[in-house]
Amino acid sequence: MTDTLYNNFTTFIFAYFGIAISIFTLLYSILSNLHLRLRDLNNEIMSGSNSPRNIQKRVFIRSRIRKTKKIMNVLIFIIIISFVFLLFNAFYTSPILKNIMSIVFIILTALTGYILIKTFRSYKHYYPN
């Protein structure tokens, strides 16, 4: 592997790391908002407003929480793998590490594609037009 390609992989892994952290913080704020909405809705249901609409809202919010947590778990994995790789990259430069970098790059690209597909499917499901 040439040094230019190696530097490009390192740049992409830095980008994956930064983007994953940004998306994670965004999803964390969305998740905390969903938890607050669920808590308020549960209090409303417990106080006697047990309408079918409120039950449906609760099911919807729980579903969104579950899907958001799945995406966040993938992002945590991307962040950890990127961080560990960048840490090793800072201290060690060997031909084996360069080969491992290409494998890590492929894994991170696949995981990012997975998140992208899940996000588009979710968008199309909740906003069909």
C-alpha cells in the first residue's frame, strides 16, 4: 500500500470518527427528548387519559426509541473502532498496520452505509411523500 493511499485512509477514518460523534450527539438529544415525551405520556395515561390515541403514541415512541438505540449502538462501535485505530496509528506505523487499515476502512464504510440505509428507510416510512 502506498503512503498516499495510507494517508487517505487515515483521513477518511478521522472523518468517520468526527461524523459518528456528531451524529451520536444529535441522536442522543433526540433520544432524551423521546424519553421525556414517553414519561409525560405515561403520566397522562396513568392519570386516566387512556385513549387509543395515547396508547398508539406510546407504541410509536417506544418503537422510535428502540430504532434510535440500534443506530446509536452502531455509532458507538464506529467511534470505538476509529479511535482505537487512530490511537495505534499515532504510535505504530508498520506494513501490517497498513493492511489492517484497509480492512478497518471497509468495515467502517459498510457500517456507515448500514446507518445510511436505515435512516433513509426510516425517513421513507414516516414521511412517505
